[in-house]
Amino acid sequence: MAKCFPSRAANDPAVTRAAVLTSAGSPVVIEEIELPGPAAGEVHVRMAAAGVCHSDLSLANGTLDQPVPAVLGHEGAGTVIAVGAGVANVRPGDHVLLNWSPSCGSCWFCLHSEPYLCEQTSRAWQRRYARRTDGTALFAGLGTATFGEETIVPSSAVLGLPPAVDLQGAALLGCAMLTGMGAVINSARVRPGESVVVFGTGGVGLSVLQGARLVGAETVIAVDIEWDKEPLARTNGATDFILADDRAAGRIRELTGGRGADHAFECVGSATSIRQAWSSTRRGGRTTVVGIGARDEKVEFHPFEIFYFARVLSGCVFGSTDIGRDLPHLLEHVQAGRIRPQDLVTNRIRLEDVPQALAQMGARKGARSLIIY
């Protein structure tokens, strides 16, 4: 059942522009939409910037389920315009980061310090939040809909930012940086002096490289299918760069004393690169899968190699992030210059350029496109 919007004066709903997905696999289209005033517990945000994430591509092409029509986008920052009744955590004028993974705080996972696995998060992703000009209800992609000039979100989906924080850079903290840095610090717990290999140098992969540099990894190897990604990978912390082919695992062993990497991070989401990451990890090492793979692919392992290599293979959701705990630390690192969100950005674009940015991502070109509103 569609959300019922309260009766309002003709000029009361906010009319704004957004990138609308009408069906899985179709290009998004830029159109005007109508936002109601924020209901109780909701916040109206004017976006400053939003990153184009691979998860948005996965939603657009049907790899991840997304009710339609929908406005995608989940990585962004902006300024609060108005708040609904009962909202106490932010007020108009505040700078905020949008949180696509708000946790309930009361389910089993939240109570056991795993808020990134919250049972209630997916309900926020099914939320109707706006309407097209013909009256059709619109879903908010991953609950946030940052591919719009303005959005309406639950108060649990906004976190206040210090006034001095640059909103364009902060936008990338909401997914890429929290996921990549969290994969290194929270999931894999990389230690100083260890070796790291990262498969895929998109926005999340580059964030993993920055995380490895931050914690003091000694050898940090980036792997990608394109040689032109090497300068970007080195800017973000790679000490070495190799091409993803059938000789990649051997080259990684050569760079890591013949053993393989202490930690491998797969940031592509393909069966081939997951298998390569596993084969590049030393005996007793850890392979962390960050990328979102397709349902129709399979990764195969021989029972003997699982025993013999004694490796750990682990999935990673949102960098095992507790956003209330981790965001302040991330902001401290940003303000001190130890991590640089701006180094992930290869294209600064307008809202009209979102269809092209998604197509480029599908072709594995560039890293993060950042929409500037």
C-alpha cells in the first residue's frame, strides 16, 4: 500500500529533481518529484553531494532487489531543511551525513554488538518517501535516496557533522570510507607490518588501501584489470600494483616472501576475483570479501585446500561498522589529513550525469563519481 500523504496547500510539497529508476535494468531518468513535509520522526535534507556507489549499480541492474519506481543513492551529506515532530538529534541548519544502514538497537544482532547486521535495517529500504508528478509513490533507494536534490529520511538515518567538515568530502564517508576502512580495522583487524592485497580499485577498494596505509601495513598491493588505475591506487596507499590475470597470485607471492599476503580484500564481487584473492592469501591468512556478487555465480574450493591452507574466508557487511562509534574516529583522521576522501574521486558530476556515471561503473572505469548539488 502506498504511503498516504497529508493534505497540503498546492504550493506546500517541495518540488525537486531526482534520478528515478523505473525498472531494473533500465537507465535512470532525471525528473521532477514531490516531497511531502517531514512527518513525525522524519528529517528533510538538502543534499550537498552524493557518491555514485557500486551498490547503486547493483540495485539498478537487479543484482540487489529494489522496489520500483525508486530514487537511488545512499552515500551523501547535506543540510537539514526541516524536521518532523519528535526529532531531537538534529535541527534545521545542521550539517548531516546520511546513514543507509540505521540500526534498531534492540534486535539480537544490535544487542550483541553487530549493528551492521541489524534485522530491521532492510525495512528502511522498503520505504515510500515521495511521489512522481503523476502521483505514483516513489521508494527511497536503501532508505536514503541521495540521487535527488532533496530527500526525506528517518531521524535515525542522519548523523550530525561538525560545521567545519567539508560536506563534499564527508559524503564519501557514508559508504565507501566506512566500508573500506571498517573492513581493514573492524573485520580483518590488520596489524602494523602485515601485508595486504586489494582486488578492485573502485571507491571501496581505494578506501581499503587508505585503511591499510593508516594502520601501518608494510606491503600494500593493488590488483585491477586496467593499468591506468595504477596512479590512483598508489595515491591511495598502494606500494605495488599488478594486473588481474592468471599470473596475479604468483606475482603476489613474489612480493610477500613467497608466502602470499597476510590479508586479501576482494572488492569486486565476482567469483573469479574471490578465487584469486583466496589463492593470494598465505597459509593461516585471511581473505575478506567486501564486494557484492551475483546470485548465479559460484566459487569452488577443494576440501583439502581448506584444511591445508588454514585460511579464513569471511564476508564483510558495511565494514562491520558501528557508525556511532566509528564515524567520530574517521572524522578525526580526515581532519588530521591521515585519510583523504577526495582522493577517491575521479569525476565530479551533475545530477544529469548519473546515467553516464552508472554506465562507466558498469564498464569498471574510474573510481568514485561525486554528484555536486
